[in-house]
Amino acid sequence: MVAIAGHNIYTGLGFGSRAVYDRVRAGSSGLALREGTFGVPEPFVASLFDRSAIRERFGDRDGAGTMTPLEMAMVLSAEDAVRMAGIDASSEDTIFVISTTKGNVELLENAPDGGDPRLALWHSARTVASRFGNPNEPVCVSNACTSGICAQIVAKRAIEEEGYTHAVVIGADMLSRFVVSGFQCLKALSGKRCRPFDRERDGLNLSEGVATLVLTSTGTGIGVELEDGCIRNDANHISAPSRTAAGQTAAIRAVMDEGRAAGLAFINLHGTATLYNDSMESVALHQCGLDGVPAVSYKSIFGHTLGAAGVIETVISCLALKERVVFPTPGYRECGVPYPLSLSEDFRPAAGDRFLKIMSGFGGINAATLYRRTGDE
Amino acid sequence: MSRIVSYHSITAEDGNLIALYRSLGINYPKFFKMDRMSKAGFLAAEAVLGQAGLRNEEPKDDVSIVLVNSTASTVDDIEFQKTIGDQEYFPSPSLFVYTLPNVVCGEIAIRNRILGETSFYVQERFDAAFLVRAVRWAFADRSIGKVLCGWTECLAGDRVCRMMLVERDGSGGTGFTEETINEIFKR
């Protein structure tokens, strides 16, 4: 069994899973209209870090002079999760798996020829892992918006196939002129707080975030295991989901069976609030016979934190599973997808011991992970 | 043990990727819209899958793609950054979509209807041992029988692409090991 032993979320909303969970439980969201941020011409809605607060929290730890705010936030997040798990992160039995889409891409502004070594994703991964004295080369997963759950799948396989005892999975992405401009030119962003699955939805909100999950093969951790995971391509389009939802359907079917479906407390959707993503997810769940299961998207709470999203959302879902609640999906009022899903703007009680998490992204990629409550801490 | 079914390299010495495309007699107009890394990966995959008799549009739900490089999409990132200057601001969607390295996996999957897993990793340098590990992870998915794997780098002057098709179980042929991978790509 691969259990979750430690976790941390670090966003503009706060530091620490419990702190962030309690704030969103109380209705907070860091999403706000940003005008002139990063010097992009159009305003956008996002939850952002205070970079000086990251530096302050990092203090005079080693590397303070050369590390970027993204890397500092990764170290801080991982330190907290490792402490909670009580593992030895410097051991050769521990592997680091990093999920990020754009890393330190903002450094291109001052190094337009790409000459800053910190632009390399492997460099950030190594910088972070070496802060813990870990002797293994970290694994750096770059699977677009699914990276955060793909990294968990890779970590589980490294534990099961290669005999590592623990894996430290860190998801991290920051916003920049680069990332915001790119999504704006794709016309993917909403000018308001996003509304997943709603009729009025008109795009996503980008955000910043960092999160860590420590997975272990020893013990039951916090009482939630990563039971299964699957990645599938729909071979349809590099930047649009398949209308038939074939890839997402295949990924879900690979991790579900009748018994597991009967025990589902909820489904944690990708739910970016773009027209095509949300429609595709509804088709996939309908095809799997899961459209009646309580479902939630956290994108109208946290925004889309790209490489961090899969890790942040997994942590929130684990805490919700333990507390036996399904989170609300703020902004969802009227169904706007082909097959209605069970979404709500209110908290609901959760019955069942499992949750399914799904994500999809550019490159035609889809992923699904399944988690099970195994007991109490 | 896993064995190597077929392999191919595309190097800087192969010259212009469009000329190479033409010389191979391929008819796939989407090729011209691809970024450099996707073009190289696409051509290497054409060769590798062609040798294995899998270069076609039959759905392949038991084939996965695992690719690795060092610079992710930095070459495209540099180009995109040029389009978002203060004076000249004209970000292009067709450029932005290639600023994710795993898109090359998607291009190959679309062309050949590969419906298994696609995974992209970033490592400092080509490392046969890592490729063996990453393919082992892909085979942890029990429904996958073959993995198209390799290294796709597109910096000028570098050997751009080393790709091979690996079969989960098999006898004969070349075993998929660190030693055989290094031997093959040294040639």
C-alpha cells in the first residue's frame, strides 16, 4: 500500500494544509481581479503569492541568495510535509518527484537567450532535492496540467517497482507575464471569477501555488492511500479535449470497478471552467456511469495552479474525505454541460471511503487517480 | 525481459527537418505547423513505428509514449517571450501551445492513434538508466504492451532525437538495457 504520510499547501491564502483548508472551508478564495500585474495589457483574475512574504519565511536558510521564490516556496512546502510525515528526506530510500509546467520561466525577462541555468526544470528540481541532502536524482514530470497527479502516479510506481520507501511529490507553478499572456492569447481566461460547469462559464482563472505530498510504503500515514492511477492520451488535438472524451473515459475505467464505484464519496473534477474541458468531463463521467456521484471542482476557489493543481486538490480532497464532506463549487448554479453532474454551491456530507480525481491537459493527456480512506491517523 | 523492437536517431547531420520529411515521402500537412522538437520527434517516430509495422491510424490502446529531454520547451519559450515585449506585444496561440514539452507526445499520438499513456520527463542529460526506469514505470500499467520511448532535444547542434520501440516481454532480439541503449545510440 502506498499511503499519504504528510502534506502541505502553500498559496497566497496561507501556509500549511490545515491553515489553507480552514480558510477555504470558511469561504475564502484568493481570486481577485489583477490590473497591470506583470505588465500584461488585459486585467485577469488570479490568486497570487506575496513574493516578499516567501523570502521572509525562507529567511537565511542556505540558498537564500540564489534561489527563486518558486524554489524557496517548494523547499518550505516540502519541509513542512516531511516534518509531518516524520521521514528522513536525506535517505537514499526517499525519492523526490517534481511537478511543474513552467518552473522559473519568468527569468527569461532578464535572460532572453535562455542563458540563466535556473530556467531548466531539472535544475530547480535538483536545487530543491539537494536542500534536503537527498542523494537521488529527482524526477521531473512535465505533463502539462495533469502533471500534479501524474507525479503521484510516478511516485507510486517508483515505490512499488523500484523499492523506494518514501516519495516527496512537490507541485509548483508561479504566474508571470509569459504564462498570463499565453493563456490570454488562447482566449482561455475568464474576466471574472470562474464558474465551473455552469451555463455562464467563460474560461478559467490562473493562479499560483505550491504543494507537497509525502507518499510512503511503511504504515498507513494519515489514513488515506493512493490506491490506483492511470494516464491515457486521446490522440485527438494538441490543445483541445476530445469531444468523445475517449482518453478521460479510458483513464477512469482503468482505475474503477463496480466495488470501487459503489464506495465513491465524491469525484474531484478538473473543472477548469473552460467550455470544452467541462463538457468533456461530463461526457467521460456519463460514459463511466458516474455522473450521479457527488462532484466538485476547486478551480473557483484556488484558480488553476497548473503543475501544482493536482497536488493542492489532492490534499484538499484527502482532508475533505477524512472530514466526510464534499466541498462546494462556488459559481455553479445551472448546468451547462451535456450530462448534468452532481455539483453544489454548498457543503454536502460525503458517504463512502474513496474519491476519484481526474485531470486533463494540452498534448491530449488525461489522468485519473483513486484514493481510499484506510482508517484514522 | 523487455526487448527493443526498432530504433532510430535524427541528428543535426540529418540537416533540415523539412527536407527529411520530403525525402521520406510522408503526406501529413500538420507536420508544417509543428515546432522543431515535435517535427524531429514526429520523424523519428515515423521511422521507429514504420520498422515495427505500426505506422498507421489503427487505434493502439496498448502503446504508450515516454519521452525525455533536458531543456523542456526552452527553445519555444525564448521565441514566445520575444512576442510579449512592452513595445511589441503580439502573443501567438500557435506558438504558445508548443511551450509545453509533452505536446510532442500528443503530436505522435495523434498521427498514429496511440491511446496509451504519454509521459514527458526532464533530466539534465541523456541517461540510458533513467530511460530504462521510465519505461519500467510505463509498464507498471499492465494493459500496456509496447512503449515508444526516447530523448527529444532540439538545441542547435545537438543530436536531436533518439527513439526506440520497446516490447514488454519477448525473447530474442536485443534486450532493453542500459548497455544496449548506449551501444545503439553510440553508433
